[in-house]
Amino acid sequence: MLVLVYRKCSTCQKALKWLEENNVVFEERPIVEENPTYEELKAWYEKSGLPLKKFFNTSGLLYKELGLKDKLAEMSEDEQLKLLATNGMLVKRPLVVGDDFVLTGFREKEWVERML
């Protein structure tokens, strides 16, 4: 299982602590230094069954600076995926990629259902 995180993010810190406390085996990847590629994001989005908006870090400074709240509705899925691939700070985190699931953000109930 792959977990993409930003170490300075308090939610990511909570998520990593939860994974360790529950003895979940995972590979950690820094989302800023190793930003997900367009191909990865496209595959994960398709696997997730989630709306593409769930992959955006809507509370992030970059999201707000770029005015994406108003722009996303007019962008195609392809354009949105290409934008996400430009900067890890745009991507909702932590991002968990399992064999048969993808989770965005840390919601403990959802993580328990999928990983334990």
C-alpha cells in the first residue's frame, strides 16, 4: 500500500500515527518531492470511484490562490488531472493507494473499514 503525505501537514501526521499504531504495512511517499504523475492520478481516480474534486486539496493555499473553486467546474477531467500533476500541494492528502481502493484524506472510520 502506498501512502502519499506531506510531513508538515497535521492530518498526515495523525494518519501516519494511526497506520503505525494499527500495524498497517505501507510505503510512504512525500507528495511534494515526488508529485503524482498524470498517469498515476488518472489510474487512481478511475480506481477510486470518487468524484475528481475529492482529489483536490480544497483548503490549501495554492488551491485558493489559483481560484480553483470557480475554475474547476469549467475544466475537463483531463485538464483537472493535468493540473493536479503539476504540484503535490494541490492534491488532497494523505492519499492512500491500496490494491483495490483509493482513499483521499484521513477519516478514521473509512480507514478502519478499508484497512483493518
